[in-house]
Amino acid sequence: MPVLNRIGVVVGLLAVIASTLASPATARPVVGDAALSQPLHALADAVRETVWVDIGLDGDRDGVRDRVAADIVRPQTATKVPVIMDASPYYSCCGRGNESELKTYDPSGRPVGFPLFYDNYFVPRGYSVVLVDVAGTNRSEGCVDVGGKSDVTSAKAVVDWLNGRGTGYDSKTGGKAVSATWSTGAVGMIGKSYDGTIANGVAATGVDGLRTIVPIGAISSWYDYYRGDGVPLRRGGPSGLARTVESGGRPDCGHAKTALDQGTKANGDYTPMWAERDHVKDASKVRASVFVVHGLGDMNVMTLHFGQWWDALAKAGVKRKIWLSQTGHVDPFDFRRAEWVRTLHRWFDHTLLGAANGIDTEPMADVERAPDTWSTDKVWPPTSKLTAVRPQSGTTAGLGKLATTPAAEGKTEQLTDNGRTDEYSWALQPNASSPSRVLFTTGALSKEVRLSGTGSITVTASSSTPTAHLTAALVHYGPNTIRDYRGTEEGIRTLSTESCWGENRDGDNACYKDTETATKQVDHEVLARGWADLSNHSSLSSSAPLQPGKRYTMTFRLSALDHVIPAGHQLAVIIGGTDSSYITAPAQLPKITVDLSRTAFNLPLVGGLPSANESAKLEARSGLPAPTALPNGER
């Protein structure tokens, strides 16, 4: 092994050791590390090639079946090796990782630079790494369809080829057929965001040979990325994303973008196009194990995505593992680097090499409780049922309390949707009435409360107009130190120093900028939220104008969470109209009347809801803190 390459390996291993020694309070015993696969192959000697895999589609309608580019780096060995795959649309447009790395090639078109550390670290340890350009992106043919058949088939076809069931070629057009004689057929897919979403989609086909997926901040249903239970989110549409990631404008793919536009209804209804891109409904087909990683502060791919996917996988009996951080949309390589590399190494050794290293018997979940302080759960979530928490009126209009019994018949609260305020402004003054929201609190808790899982709200309400948009938000009131997940880097800060993870090679650096935790002092925090269009009360697939003054009942989802509220702090639930930070307003802004006796918050409480301290009940009007504006939106 060249000296430079050895230095890269040693530096990476030293970083793991140093991190463990530097954090004795959070480090866990090293289990099974003696059985880890070792760096026996020189990266400088690895085979680098591109195989063009026939995906069986003609997405660009040129009369020729599309081929996608699978760029491969594999050890120079006669022994068959497993595959770590990342299928992405971002290899030429946007880059991967904290440093936005792109693929690079030599003058002959042979791949040289592979984004991220996977090739540098795992190829010397006897793995191949395959990076697939999704159809319509970078060097692949076809058209992007944002989560549809083209996206998913781009990667599934490569899994099939790696298992001897598909056809690959040594050229983009024509050429000779190439077989993956070097592959064991065992594939593990990994990726953040869109990449992890493709992994979810491929797993949901049940394709043979896919042993595990590691979706990081990944979408489970594209409907829920662009919509919230009938209401459009403020993020454009899938055709805009297609334009961003496709290569060279792809003028021959106009029909694909038109189909995306035509398949989505502006009013937020769930259409057949969304159903095709809903992987949750196909969770029963998943045969691979799933290692989920998600930031609890992720406001890009929101936590509902991992929550509903996780629950569906559990019902299907899929082997699972999960990491939940306090970050936003951040890769674990950038918030828990040393532990992540070691854990991922053990996970792939177990799932792709069959190593009995014990990772499958360890706690299922790692959860970041405070910045850089982690706890584990044998099973996640640790509660199997939801607790119905009821809103009750207080002595001041718009302010009430939370209880386990329903409000008296006929009790109501009113709010007026002005289309301009949001969940953060609603949470600002919990002691004061606001015309645009109603707020209900536990008062000061007599003991700590943990919420863990995915909740929902069942609301009965009437509207003064034919359409009403609703928001529900859970809020923790009390002083706390959190990761600054709403900050510029979503809970981390990138440093100028670097550490190396694997072997360096000309054109492919294994060294990455270090990061540190970015924290923030808050006096309250919005923990979870959900949005809905009351016009979809009967079905998300169709909406109907509301009859003004008539009561309608609708259940809609809250984002998943795992959060501990200490004794003496308070949990509150807010009901509002248009959350202007995230959803669009209806054409006519309504006055909404909430029937408290027929409304319930179905919360994933571990151990139930304790009683409030008598001295701090809401009726006393002295228990709630009075938050003031703070930076970055957590006001």
C-alpha cells in the first residue's frame, strides 16, 4: 500500500480512537470491532469503470431503450465482493455531502473522483462502490420523473444487473455486453435526501439481492414532500426539481415535466401520480433491512417521512435500526463522524458480508437528547399506543388546558385565519389571547414527559368560508439548550481543519472538513406540526366545498418526534389556520370554530400524561413563560 494511502487509513482510525477517548460520557463499549473487515486492498490498484445498464424504459421517447451510467470502483481481486450503491440525480448538478462533491472523469471518460468517503474507506476493505446516475441526469439517458418509475427503475435495474438478471454494456450506445462477474449480488443502498428516497423506492419493489438500505433524511412519500393532508406546501412542484437535476436542460424531456404538472392538483388532492410515488403503501414488499437516519429538526424532508415509513416497516416485520439527531437536514458524517463510520462499517459487514458482529442484537435506536448527548432504546418507539389528550376551555378566550377527559358539550373556541402568521409567532406569547390561534397547555408538569413516535389530531370544526386550512403544533415551553437546527448549517458549523477516512488517491481525496456542534439557547421550541385542508375531511383524494357553519371532523397527521420535556416545563398544543411559513392560504380566509368536545390530540406519550403542579396550573395565569423574539425563527 502506498505511503500516502496508509497515512489516510491511519488518520481515520486515529480519529475514531480520539473521538471515543474525548467523549467518555457518551461513548459506548466497542463491540465486535476485532471482527471488522480490514483494509487489505490498495485503492490505487482498484478497477474503475462505467457500465451502462439497460433499464427497459424509453423515457426520452427517442425509440431506444434508456441506459443509465453506473460508475464503479472495486478492489483488484479474484474474490467476488459485495456492493455499496448510491443512486443519485445530484452527481453533476448539485453535488453530494457537506462539500458538494461532484463526480469527475479522466479524458477518456473513466470515473476518477467519487463523492463522499464510501470508496476511500470501503473499497480497501473488500467492497465495491457503485454510484448510479438516475435516468435523465449526468451521463444517463432517459428523463427524470421525480420519484416515479424512471427514478426507481434506474437503481433497481442496476441491482438486477449485479445479480445477473439485467444487461449492461461497455458503451452508452451499442457496445458489448458486460457481466458483473465480480459481484456477490449482495447490495446495500445508501444516500441522503433524494438518494435515500430512491433507496426507499427500490426496497419497496422487493428486488432480490438488495440486502439493506440506509436512507438518510429520506422521503417516504413524495405527496408528503409537496403536500400536507390536502393543503399545498410552499415549495413549488416536482417539475421544478426535475429541471434542477436534469442534464443540459433535456429539451427532449418536456413531456415528462408536463406529466408531472398534470398529475398534481393545485388544491392538494392525492392523485394517482402521488400514489405511484408513495413508498409507504408498499412497505410490505420490503425484504431488505433498513437503517434509518433522520434529523428531528429537518424542515426540508420533515420527520413525518421517517415516522410513517418506520411504522409501516414495523408492521411488515422488517429488521430495522434508527438514529435520530437534533440536527436539520444533515448527514451523520457531519454530526457524529467517528461513531457513524464505525457503526456503518459494522452494519455493512453484518448485512453484506454476514459478519456476526453483534450489531443486530444491540439497541435499535440512538437518539440525541441534548447536543452531543445520546441515549439508546432497545425498541423504538418505546410506546405502542397513542394517548388521547383533550382540549378544555380556560378562563380566557383562546387559552385553555390539556386534560385526559373531553370538554363539556357545546364548548368551542374561535380563531380567524389572516394568512400571514405562522407557528412560531403563535407560540410567542402563551399567556395572551391571539385572534389567529388557540392554545392549550398542561401547565407545569409534575414529572418529565417523553413523546416518542408519530401522532395525529382529530379536530371537529366549522368554517365561515368554503375552504379552511388548519395547522396543529406541539410546543415545549421552558429553558433549554438545543442544536441550532434552524440556523444556516442546521445544527453544525463547518471548520477549516480536516480529517481523513480511508485512502487518498490522485483525484479522489479521503479528507473532509471537520464540523462542530452549533447550539442555541431557547425558552420554547416547536416540536411537531401538521397541516390539513378541512375540505379533504372525507378523503385526501377528493375535496368538496365546505358548507359555512357546518361542523366537519377530520384526522390529520403530526410529524414524528422523540423529545423529553423536563418536570416543571410545559407542553402545549396550538391550533391555527394558515401556517404562513410552510403552507399556502385558501382563496377566502375563514373564521374557524373548533368544537372542543369532539377534538383530541393523539400523542405518542411514553407512560401517559402526568398531572400539572397545582401551583402552576393555567388558571393561575402565572405558570407559562413569556418568550420573546430570538434569532433564526425559534422565537
